[in-house]
Amino acid sequence: MPNAYISGTGFFVPPRRVTNDDLKTQYGLETTHDWIVQRTGIEERRYADEGVGSADLGLAAAERAIAAAGIAKTDLDMIVFATLSPEHSFPGSGVYLQQKLGLCDGPNAKFVPALDVRNQCSGFLYALGTAASMVQSGACKHVLVVGAEVHSAALDLSTRGRSVASLFGDGAGAVIVSATDEDRGIRTWKLGADGRFADVLTQRIWDIRKRPFIPANAEGVGQVAPEMMWAQMDGKLVFKNAVERMMTVLMEACMAHGISGQEIDLFLFHQANLRINQFIQERLGIPDEKVLHNIQRYGNTTAATLPILLAEAVESGRLKRGTKVALCSFGSGFTWGAAIVDW
Ligand code: ACO
């Protein structure tokens, strides 16, 4: 059985910076820089322009990851796309990315499977586990895994929505998961979910059980109430569960790999809230030099946080051959995951 390793990483964030003060001055949210920084650590985030979708951001990240892996686009055997902000309800972003990569026409045509993963903040680790399994089984040699989000279009950027809107930003990260006979790679991964909390963090948009699924006016134009249109969250319950589940799944992954937490060189946590990660770090006694954060600059980019962190860690030289890295996330569902990778 081949090992599955990450042969290339890439990320892309849109150029437009939106600071906490911009939320107040440009969008009219009643908030302050200090309120947001004290509770979340976020100083600014990026917003994509109108006309840009998750597959567009994913494309830029994917092209960088493909180049870093030293492969051609036509070497890809599968695309796994994690997002909670696909262009449309269906089809998913994976097929749009396949088109944008130029894999659907001309001499490069390669109709590889494109799988969309809908596990929100844990989406990247669910996608990574899937890609690793495809590679280890021998079904694929190179799998493109993308986490990409355009949140800015679907945030309630008013004071009513400030507790959610101030947290999220746009961005994309990508990795190539490849087969190798070398003694390295994705050693273990653990995933979990608890559907009892499915309604605690949701963006419903519609209710398919209703007739019609979106109430419509006499002209047939759909009307979506604010509580359906925008994400709803019980922030304190999310915080408490995130801390507990991330610590547990991290320890489970270490146990499955037969190592202690001290043997890990670098911890990359999902960037939902700096305070969540600092709490975990303190409880597990992880020194500052073993943890990287970028939430200050990008906010919560959901499925994209971990691949962006990975790509930045490679770029800065913090992640290199032989580094033992732990990845950990938690999000809506609730869902969570952890992975241990020998780089
Ligand atoms: N600026 C100013 N005031 C605000 C803001 C804001 N951006 N947002 C909320 N407030 C106000 C609220 O309206 C409320 O005012 P009120 O008392 O007059 O009603 C007050 O601040 C307190 O609101 P809470 O929601 O109780 O604030 P809390 O201390 O819980 O902090 C926060 C909110 C930061 C969201 C926190 O609960 C949290 O971080 N939870 C974790 C959730 C998370 O990270 N979710 C990300 C998505 S899930 C994931 O990726 C894991």
C-alpha cells in the first residue's frame, strides 16, 4: 500500500482588505476594533469582488499547489472540493473548478471525478482523509484537495448580523495528495460529528420540507426571511464544544499514531477564534513556538483555514521535510477532525 503525502500546497486570498474599522465605516456595523480583537483575535479579513466565486479562488490556489507539486493538471486523478459557499445549490464547486482548470476541453480533457465535501469548518480534514484513502487504496496517484470560501456575499453586514459577520473572510487553500513509497505522509486522521447540534450553527436559506420550499409572492418571486437568509449561531455553545472536541480528537489522533503530543513539532488549528485555540494550547501545554495562526489577517475562512495555514507554513520555511504536523478543526454540524502528517 503506498503512503499518501502532501506533495504541493498553494493559497490565494482576494486582494481587498477589510479591517474592523472598515466594518464600521463602510458597512455601518455598530462595532469596535477592540471588541472584535478581544473576543476573536481578528484584525482584518479579505472580501472577494462581485463576480468572483469559490471555484475562482480555488482555481488560483489549485494552480499554485499543482506547480509546487511539480505535476501537470492532467496528472490529477480526482478533485475534492470542500466549501460551505458553493456558487449554487447544485452542482457543487468541484465541477466548476474542473472546467476552470481546463480539464474539460481540447487535448487536456480528463474527466476525473469531482467530489464536493460539505462539512463546513471541518471540510478540509474530511476532504484530506478522503483523498488519503483514495491514494492509499491505489485508486488515485494525485488528488487535488481544495478548501475555498466566498463568505462576504452571504454575510448580514448590518448591526443585526454583527456577531457572525465580523468573524468571516474569503480565501482558498489547496494541497495535492500524492502516492509515495517513502516513509512519510498522512499517518492518521480521525473525524467525528454530533448531529444533535445541527441547528446550533446553520445558514438555512430554505426549508425543503415546506411547500413551497421558499415562500413566494404572487409573481413567484421567493421571499427569504432574515433568520433563514443569514447564518445563525449560538456562539458560546460553539466555543465550548469546539474546545472540548478539538482537544479530544487531537489526543485520539496522537494515540492512534502511537505518539505523545510532545512529539509534534507544529500544531495548525482551524482559525475560527484565536481564543478557542489559545484555550486549547494552554490546556494541553503547547508552547507558542509550536503553533501558527493567521486569523488576525484573514478571519475565519472555514474550509480554507487549514490549507492556507499549510501553504503559508511551507512558504515561510516553518514546515519542511521531517516536520511532524498536527491539524485540527471543528465546525458546524457539529463536525470535527484531526490529522497527523510527517512532512
Ligand atoms: N461588535 C460589537 N458588539 C457585538 C459584536 C460585534 N462584532 N457581536 C456581538 N456583539 C454584541 C452582541 O450583540 C451582544 O450585545 P447585547 O448584550 O446587547 O445583546 C454582546 O455583544 C454579547 O454577544 P455575545 O454573542 O454573547 O458575545 P460573546 O462574548 O459570546 O462573543 C463570539 C461572541 C465572539 C462569536 C463568541 O461567542 C465566539 O467566538 N464563539 C465561538 C464561535 C465561533 O468561533 N464561530 C465561528 C464559526 S464555527 C467555527 O468555525 C468553529
